[in-house]
Amino acid sequence: MKTGIHPAYGPVVFRDAATGKEFLTRSTATSENTVVWSDGNTYPVITVDVTSDSHPFWTGAQRVMDTEGRVERFRRRYGLPTAP
């Protein structure tokens, strides 16, 4: 890699805004806010809206959408003939 053209890549804590769970990982993102991690070191912390801890797909709380009748409703709304 060329020196001097890449952003700094270092440890960062991401905090889930909904659950408060924190993840220590590496990123090029930075922040002025810091947090003391369990290892005693201070890391920049970035608060995000959704992580795997609060996303419905990963938590199993995903809703199943009712897709039955959607095409028929569309056809009725616009006066189209029903499919065979």
C-alpha cells in the first residue's frame, strides 16, 4: 500500500442506540466521544441506530408480511383483469 493516502484504521467501539450494546472492532471511522473498555483502554465510540443486536432479522422479531392478495388488490384498484 502507498503510504500517506489511506485513512487511519484502528480500534473503535460501536454502540447500539436502541439496546446500548457495545461492540469493539476496527474501523476508519472516528469520533470525539470516548469510552473506557473492559480491558482498561480508552477507545472512540460511535453510536449507531441499528446493529445485529437490534435488527429484526437478526433478533428473530422479523414480521412476516401478508403478500397474499396484494396482486389481486392492485388489479382491482386499477381495473385490470384477473390473472388465469
